[in-house]
Amino acid sequence: MDETLSLLTSDMHLEPDGENTCNPILNGKTLGNVPLNGAQSDFIPISEVVLPNGKKMKVLKSLLTSACERNCYYCPFRAGRDMRRATFQPEQMAQTFMAMQKAKLVEGLFLSSGIAGGGIRTQDKLLDTVDIIRNKYQYKGYIHLKIMPGSEHAQVERTMQLASRISINLEAPNTARLEQLAPKKTFTEELLQPLIWAEEIRRNQSPHQTWNGRWPSSVTQFVVGAVGETDLELLATSEKLYRQSSLQRAYFSAFSPVRDTPFENLPAEDPRREHRLYQASFLFRDYGFGLEEMPFDDTGNLPRETDPKLAWARTHLLTPLEINRATRTELLKIPGFGLKAVETILRQRRLNKFRDLGDLKKLGILADRAAPFILLDGHSPARQLALF
Ligand code: SF4
């Protein structure tokens, strides 16, 4: 069983989970690959995820089966690729996870699957697994469950009743790009539709049959940089999903070629692009920016060298803002001010005026970054100039 799990968890680092991109825990001296049942040869990569509340959690990330009948061009599990495959039956997977959880090796589960026998059948197997974990073993912790392409409405609803978080990976920002990445998936019917259903269920149905009395959030993932899609395409789709489908998070995974796939000779995407896309998507998710305010160049891409908020401020915040009077909306647009910093400023300025950068710094705020764009009690803050 250890070997099966080893096969099913390999390459799962490609699937993000949690508030931060998930890191497989690779080294015994940091947090340790954990040998299961003491078998040193069978190392199971335990991943650490950071949840929206900041809590870190060790999670088992696994497939139910690594067999797949689809042929997505970027994927190590694609049909026909020469690799050892493995499959767990729902009860085996449930028992394995519960054993690891009881041994305190993991605190949560991220479960996905290759597609075998169609999306609907595969989703049923995932649901059977989580049903066993929740109802037979009475597990009350974190489960992130994938929704397979082409799942039915009732399956989306059941998944939402059992999971703490659900994900449906769009992979591409639109139909044309998806055809270039994953020719056997259909963008609207198989991928977008379940996300729309999830939001309709959240809005229109009572969560009283969910395992914890709350509907789970939805996340999605895009593969970035394999087929020439622009940042504008990716962010336009993400922004629409944040607005219309209460998406909690869009993940951007910089493409990295996999041996023996049709994309094996394509160059890997620059990881800075992934970083800039995250920064931009947070600007319209959390900071009140509109898509049209993003600093796209003529090709529809963000600058790689500059934080998009800073690039925006350099062309739009030409008149410095008085920190002691600026509205919350205005403060959120100042580079260096995150969500917590803005709340701190709003709270503290009721007690005392901010007069210099030191007043901000002693509250842990990145004041130097904000300095060119602000006034403190009517004055531009004195800054230490860079020596070079
Ligand atoms: S459906 Fe999923 S597992 Fe199968 S080839 Fe595509 S991305 Fe890979």
C-alpha cells in the first residue's frame, strides 16, 4: 500500500492548495518527508499549506488513480505516457488517510484523480472516498476535493456538502487557449459550468446538510506560459470569476515542461510572471482595483520588473495623499500598504496624527515604499536617499 501511495502522490506538487502555493516538504532536516509505516524507501511527500486564516497545515496530497484517459499536453499523467500507474479503491484511500492522520503525519487531505471511465464516474469514486472518511470514520478536519471535468450538478452539490474547499481547474482562460492545452476538455460545459453551479448552490441553498454548516469556497488554477496566453486574458477571466462566482483564489502555475509529453521541448515559464499575476489578482480581489487599472503593456502583459501596484501608482498617484485624511479606498491603493497596514492606520490616526515615517514604521508598516506617494501632516516625508 505504501508503494501505491508513493506513486499516487508523485507530481502532486504541481497542484496548488491553500492560501499560499503549496510546498512539498522535501527534506528531513526542514520538516521532513515522512516515511510511512517506517519504510524508508517509500517516502510520501507531505505538503504544507497556509490557510486563509494564516494557519499552516500538513496535508496529504494524492490522486485516487494516476490512470487517465485524457491527453492534456502538459500533464505527466496524460493517457499513453509511459509511466507506472496506481489506483486506490475508495475504502483503501480512506483507510490510508485515516492511518496517517491518526499517526499525526498529516492534518488534512487534498484529493484529486486522473479521469478513468469519464468525469462522472471518477467524481463518484472521489465522493465515495470522502463519504467514508466523513461518515464512517467521522473525520471533522480539512478536505480539499477536486471536481472532475464534466461532473453533474448533483455531484457538485454533494462535493460541497463534504469538502472544506473545492477546486475546478480551468487550466486556460478561454476556449481557444484550452484547445491548445487540453484538446479533450471543453471550457464552458465541462469546466466553467461546475464553477457556476457551485456559486448558484452557495447563493440559493441552505448549507444545513454540509459537514460543518458552511458552504466551501471555490478555487481554480491556470497553467501559465505554455500556449501564448496573455496576462490580460488570464486576469480578465480571474476577475470575472472573483466578481461573479465568489472565487476565493485563482492559482497561476508557471508552465514547466514534463518529459515525454508533447510540450517537453517548450521553455519553462519565467516564475516572475506567476508572481506578478498573483499580485495583480490580489489587487482586484482585495484592494478595489479594476481590471482596466492594471498596467498592461501593448501586448497585454504586466511588467515583469515592477510590482503592478507600484507601476500603477507611478502613473496615477501623481499628487501625494494625506495619510491622516485619506479614505480606506485611497489608502489601499498606496504601494507598501497591505490590508492589515490600512486597518492599523485607520485605527491609530483616531488617536494621534501621523507626522513622520517613524510613526508608521513603529507600527510595522513598510513606510519607505509608500513615502513617494504620501503626505504626513501636510509634509512629504523625509526619506533616506539610496546611496547608489
Ligand atoms: S485530465 Fe487531469 S490528470 Fe488527466 S491528463 Fe488532463 S490534467 Fe492530467
